[in-house]
Amino acid sequence: GDYVSEEAAREAREAAMNLGTYTSRSPEASLAFTSTPTAQKFPVSSPFGPREGVPDVVSANHNGIDFATPVGTPIYSVTSGAVLFARFTSGGGNEVHIGYYGTVAGDVLEERRLLYTVRYLHLDSISPEIIDVVGRGSQAPGREIESGFYIGTSGNTGTRTTGPHLHLEVLDHTQNREGVPVDPRLYLHPNTF
């Protein structure tokens, strides 16, 4: 289904509050994921970077990390930020994008701008609270959400999937406003693995 009940969203959000916090292991990282994307550990089914021997339905370079999650696994925001996007796309299925805003060191204007985007793809359902933040099909930035916020459930939606999983992707906007895919492992909470 596309959406989960408000009661299920509320229960999942309460479960997410027990996930803990973390500061990034990477000295290069200015973003730290303070929650895990799931309440339990799942194996990585496809890491970030070049892939070999994968069917033609996906690109040769993998811009995120895939976790082998069963359909219906609750998914949580790994960092606080603004909901930028929450809707169905043909390739990514049900997608939620969370933007992390801040200032760049040395920026003369010290303006607050989009630094990172965390994308969650192939979701089976999107939390009604996420939909309420941006509106159905909206692409306008929404209100801020906290780390550990319930996003929805993992699935197998969209054309660019070979089985049930969570695809988690990070775009770095600090050097390029369009965003450059970076390895999420630099930022993931250690309890993720």
C-alpha cells in the first residue's frame, strides 16, 4: 500500500526514540546520522559504488547502499532535517527525501543552505505524517523533522529494483548545488551494521 495508518506511524515513532545518538566516525564528515534507518540490523545487499554482474535494470554505479529488508519493515529518518520530497516515481517507487540545512565553513555570507539530502527509495508505504508535512505529491520543502522520525515501510516499489530492500542514498551539496552521491557508510550510525 501507499500509506500506513496514523496509529502505526505513532507506534513506530515511539520505537524510534530508543535508537540512541552518535557522532560520525569520519573526520571528513560534517553530517552525522544520529539514528539507524531500522530498529534492527539487516545485511547490506548492495554497497555504494561500482557493481558487476547486476541485471540491466539498474545502473553500473550504485549511488547508495541497499539493506535487505523485508517488505513492511519500519524505516526511520537517520538525521533531522526538512522533508523535501515524498511521492511515487517510476524508478525509485515510493521515495522520501530529507534535506539537511546548515552553513558552510568559510562562506562569506554564512547563509543557511541545503548541505545534504538523504533519500529513501522503494518504500512500500509512506507515513501519513510525512505526507502531511509536504502534501501529497508536493516537491516544496516541508517542516523540520527529528532524527528517528518514522518515514514509512520498506518495500519493492519502482522499476529499478530486483527485490525487497531499502535503498538509502546521500547527496553532498557542499561542493555542488545539484548534489554528488557519497558513500552513506561515512555517516551511518554503527548500530546500523
